Amino acid sequence: MSNLPLAQAVFRKSSYSDGGNGCVETCVLGSRRLVRDSKNPEGGVLALERDVWAAVVSRIKQGAYDL
């Protein structure tokens, strides 16, 4: 993860967020999609390749996870 230029990352919250800190933030950085906890933006970042991110989002929309 240290090889990613995180200083260039611009994260955003979902437009479905209620304005609180109870959601994740995402960022596109090169070919990766980054995800972090909005309550802890200085914490860890999950980096997923584009196709993996698309699969995760698809499964969320299908209701596969208890979210």
C-alpha cells in the first residue's frame, strides 16, 4: 500500500450519506478504487482493482451483504 500516492487521493462520501460519519468514503486513484472509514480518515485504506470494486458494488446492490 505504501506505493500509492495517497497525498493525491480525493475521497468523497456517497450522495446517499445522511451527512453523519456513518459511511465509507471512496476515491479513484489510477486503476484502483480506495475505500476508507469516514469516522477514521487517517486510518487504513482498502485498495481494490477496478473489476473487484465493480463486483463488490454489484453484490451490495443485489443485497448479498447485511448492510
